[in-house]
Amino acid sequence: DAGVIQSPRHEVTEMGQEVTLRCKPISGHNSLFWYRQTMMRGLELLIYFNNNVPIDDSGMPEDRFSAKMPNASFSTLKIQPSEPRDSAVYFCASSLSWGAREETQYFGPGTRLLVL
Amino acid sequence: KNQVEQSPQSLIILEGKNCTLQCNYTVSPFSNLRWYKQDTGRGPVSLTIMTFSENTKSNGRYTATLDADTKQSSLHITASQLSDSASYICVVSRPDQTGANNLFFGTGTRLTVIP
């Protein structure tokens, strides 16, 4: 298996532009997670899906952020409009299921976003 | 205040030496505790997962301990190698009403192993 796939790997954009990050989870995994990582705040869980349904989006910082999972093999995280403080590395992770106490999450390589 | 505190923030050790990283948490109730290794420019990789009833778990040269009474965990690395240079992140889970887990993240310990 190729693991979790994210694209693009790097994104540089100007403030105010729309940014779309993409994720393909590991085949057969039912849960998908979006994280943001910065030097100041470390890893933060933004939202997670179970069986394509958003379960908890309490980590989404503002209405400018939205995430979708139209099917089991694809998810997007969109920022519109983007701001310089959104600059971070965004990770997608997937797991077989969520709720099981010993479930392991597998992370993608991340998308490094820079908003100028 | 962060509910998961890691120490030290950074650590430099000589190749071949042992080291111990600490994770203290206040998360309650407790579901499980994970240690992740994150190489520079990559996503985190799970090293160990421990539930309430487990007090030690090993993964090769990595040994994690858990004291659920004092809410402390440690990650011990034996005979360090250059490839151990990475950030190590402690993540504590708390069960929520949906049956899933709330996750609380430490800010990590940056380990550098030098030859």
C-alpha cells in the first residue's frame, strides 16, 4: 500500500486566495483526520471523519476552513480566504476505525503551506 | 494550560547513549497514551500505544512506561542511533460521548543524536 497520499506537498499562495489540500487515505481505512502543525502550537486536530461523515470539527479554527469527504478514498481541506497565520504543515491521517482504544493512525507526508 | 506537558523540549546525546523523555498529563478520564516519532519533513509515526492497564510496552530499542496514578509516561531509548534524531510527541486520548477519542497533544521533545 502506498500509505496516505497528500497533495500538493508544498503550496505558496497570497493572502486572500483559496487553498485546497487533498488527501487519499489508506484503502480500507474508515476514519480520516486532518491536523495542522506549527512550531508554536505543535500538532492540532482540526476535524475527523468516520465512514465519510464528519464526527468532530471542533478543532476547525474559523469558518474560513472547511473539509469534505465525498467518498471513502478522498478528502479535501479548504481555506477561503487564506491568511498568513494559516501558514503551517497540514497532515492527513487515516485509521481502520476510531473509538477502539488501541487504534493506530497513519500519517501522510503533509502539505507545507505558506501564505504571503 | 496544556493538558500534556513534555520534557525536555530538546535534548542532544552521543550516539550509543541511552535517554529518557518525559510526558506528564492531566487529561481525565484516560483512554490511552501514544508516543509518536516524527522525522524532519515527515508525518508522525506511531511507536507505542498504552491503555490504562499497561505500564510498559516495548518497540525495539524504544520502551514506554505509564503510571496512570501519577499521570506520567516516559519513553526510553536504548543505545541511540543517528536515525533516532527526530521529534517525539506524546498524545493522550480521552473517551468522548460519541465513542471516539478526544486527543490531547504534547509539543514534543526534539532529540538530536550526534556521532
